Amino acid sequence: MSNIPNSAQLGNNVVIEEDVIIGEHVVIGHNTILLKGTQIGDHVTVGSNCVLGIQPSINQRMRKIAKMDKQLTIESGARIGHVVSIYSGTQIGRNVFIGDHASIRENVSVGEESVVGRAAIVELNTSIGKSCTIQTLAYVTGDTTLEDHVFIGPCVSMSNDKYMGAQDYSLKGPHIKKGAKIGNNASLLPGITVGSNTIIGAGAVVTKDAEDNIVAAGVPAKKINS
């Protein structure tokens, strides 16, 4: 059984599987699917044609998640656009905004007041802090950490596999510290750290750690006079 309060507004053809919890004054758009165990807080808005609570599937070449919460949790005040997919084991914080066509994989946390822009992709095992902005078409690779107040510009790309599948490697995405800003179309290589309040220029390729409170740009990215 699922808990659907009278204050919920459901569009046409909404599918709600068992053990779904829906808070007060929730709005769900047409054709959206809430899969088993999904938990939605009060005053959440979900657009049309979304799929929430997807169970991950793998093949022999893909790694397994050793430990993961079973349900997707969306906290109060979150707003989710149209045609969004979010996997189970993920937590969406209070007042988060997720744009149309975005995809968020399993075992991800998105801190309160953060924005995940239109068609952005956030891969598994990623932690996004409070009040972050991930803009349109950005790709946040798996195993990445964004601390609070990080800005990721449009079409930024990140990677977490140093050897591109050629040999065993402990996957590790970038670690972007508090207040850092990454310009549009920048590329971040596996395992690098971008320091607090550092700015990475548009189109840069970050191959090494960037210290705190600098401006870096170029290919490869280097510290420049600001």
C-alpha cells in the first residue's frame, strides 16, 4: 500500500507502485511513474513524464554498489522538471530544483537549495553540497564531491577513470571545494582537486590540483594573474 493524502494533485496516467510515501500538497504531472519505495516530502512538485526511484541494473563489465539505501528520498519543497529520471538510493534535499531532462543516478546526495540544470547528468556515488549550481548539459562523473556553494557552468565535463577502462583502477572523480567556480566547457580529469573559491576559466583542461583562491585557465590549466 502507498500513502497518498487528499491534498496531493495527480495528473493523468500517474503510476504509483507499492510502499510509496507522498507528503502533503504534492503535485505530480501527467504520465509520471513513482517506483517502489519512493518517498516524497511536503510541497514537492514533479513534472510530467518523470521516472523516480529506478533500480540500477548492471552487466558483467559494470561495478556493483556494495551498500546502498533502497529508496529514493525527495525532501520537502523540491521542484522537479519534466522528463527527469532519478535512481533509488539517492537523496534530494529541501528546496532543490532539478531542470527538465536531467538524470541523477543511484547513491547520490544533493544538498538543500542546490540546482541541477536542464539535461545535466549526475552519476553514481556523488555528493553535492548545499546551494550548488550545476548548469545546463553539465556532466558530473561518478565518485565526485562538490562541497557547498560550488558553481558548475554549462557543458562542463568530468572523468573518473584514469586509464579509460584499460586496467583496474579505483575510480575517483574530482573534488571541488567550497565556493569554487568552473567555467563553461571546462574538462576536469580524474582525482583532481579544485581549491576553495578558485575559478577555472571557460574551456580549461584541469590535469592537476588547483590551489585555493586562484584563477586558472588554459590547456592544461595554469594559474594566471586575476
